[in-house]
Amino acid sequence: MRRTALKRVKVTTSGAEQQVPAKRQNRGPGNSTGDGF
């Protein structure tokens, strides 16, 4: 159970971190003023 929980957390963190920069890059050139990133 502990291993599953750790794996789940790692997967979630990796997915979230990967999706955040991806959205930032897509929105950067398009909505650089709106995002401000």
C-alpha cells in the first residue's frame, strides 16, 4: 500500500509539473500579457 501511494504521488507530481510548463509555454507566446509568465 505504501509503495502504491508513493508511486501515485510521484506520478501525480510529475504529471502536474509537466502539464504546468506545457501550458505556460503554449500560453506564453499567445497570451504573454494575460499570463505574465
